[in-house]
Amino acid sequence: MLTFIVRRLLAGAVLVLAVSMISFTLLYAGGGNIARRILGQNATEETVAQLAHELGLDQPLIGQYTGWLTSALSGDLGVSWVTSQSVAVSLGSRLAVTLSLVICTTVIAAVVSVGLGVLAARRGGWVDSVVQLVGVIGFAIPGFLVALYLVIWFAIDLGWFRATGYTPIGESFSGWVNSITLPVIALSLGAIAAVAQQVRGSVIDAMSRDYVRTLRARGLGLTRVVYEHVLRNAGGPALAVLGVQFVGLLGGAVIVEQVFALPGIGQLTVTATGGGDIPVVMGVVVATAVIVVIVNLLIELGQAALNPKVRLS
């Protein structure tokens, strides 16, 4: 187990390094005159040249990347070129917002998807048809459109929730719940649709196996067989899909954060990209890559825990 974890972490480190290198190259190669973008079109050539020298933009690209990587490995992701704030500090506050949104969405999607998937697999008939219809609708409706309607109905018309803004959980738990409920619902629909379909298919496949008939012949009730044995075997594929959804939610949260004016990494990325603030963009890229590596490792460990046949070697 320990060997597996070390191997996966080393592979993840190589992945993060490759992602940072490619991103750094694309940002600087396609950024044009970055100093000009920061200062504006009215700045003089002397001012632009001075800023480019201060930021190290007049150095060879490999030298710029080496300097950035050396600082990043020591925990220093640099300073924002626009706000002069530490990138690590900016990411810390913004990442907490996005992760709280994505984690809550993932938990809700997992619980609801298991319930719907098992219900569809056990009942069949019209219940199965309704669950599949709900899944298709969840796939078809864009998250940002759901977010807009949620704001109109539940925030503006009914006044049950706040339309925009975010309250940290440390300041007020009720305020935190009020600020993330609608965004979580908007993000959950697509994830529920994907995972529920996977759970349904996996449960149907598992219930056709011989061990289920053997357990039923021994007198075990169907509910006990499903929740103690079938779900354990069907959980691996569903967990993999849930992990993919978690990673996808990190990107999908960008639009939802804009709709609800949440100060997450989505909003930070949009602002930094528009302003040519490359240190902030690189910080977001690296942080996202690290999260993806960790999530994939946890998914593989979870699959091994659910199914002892999975060999970690």
C-alpha cells in the first residue's frame, strides 16, 4: 500500500511539473507584450521596458521558468503583478470558497445518486424510466442556466436565499449555508445525472451475479443484499465517475461563481487572465493540478477499500 501511494505521488509530481511547464510556455508565448497589457496602451515605451525588466520578462523563457519553479518548490508562488498581493495568500482565501462549493456538491451528488440509482435498478418499470429521464434532463440543461433561474425564483422572487456574495463558515454557519445552497444545487444536477446512471447500471449488473442469488437463497432480504453486498461491488465504477465529476466541477464552478459573485478561484482566474496577471494564473493552474492528483489517489484508494480484488501493485 505504501509503495503504491509513493509511486502515485511521484507520478503526480511529474504530472504537475509537466502541466506547469506547458502552461508557463503557453502563457508567455501567447501573451504578447505582457508589460504593455499591464500598463495599458497609453504607457510610454520606456515605462513598458522598465516594467518588463523588473518582472524579468526580458530574460530567456527557460530562465524565467527556472526562476519561477525554484521559488514555487520553496513555497513561494510569487506576487500578483496587478494587486502586489502574495499569490499563495490569494489562492488560500479563494480556494477555500471553491473547495467548499465543490465538496458539498460532490457529497450531495453521491448521496442522491446512490439513492436514485438503487431505486431505478430495484424497481425498474416507470421508476427506472423517470430516473433515466431526469438524468437526460440533468445532462441537457447547462449549469449556468440553472443558476440563473435559481437566482430569479428563490433569491429574487421568494427571498429565501441571498442572490450573491459569500459568508465564510467561520463567521456564520447559517450565513455560509445560505450563500452556497443555490450554487451547490446548480452544480449538483449534472453530477447527479452522471453518477446516478453509473450506479444504476452497476447495480443492475451486480444483481445478476451468482453470489446475489446465493445470498437470496440463504434467506437474506433484498434490501440487505443490495446495501451490504451489491453496492460494495458496484461502488468502484461509481466512485470513478464521481472523481471525474469532482475534477469537472472545479472547472464548472467558474461560471457558477460568476453568476453568484462568489470570490472563488474561478472569479480569480477570469480576473487574472483578463489582466495578464500570469503569476496568479500559474498559481491557479498548479493548485488545480495538485488537487486533481490528490483526488485521483483518493479515488484509487477508495476503490481498493470497496473491492479487495483491486490490487495495489
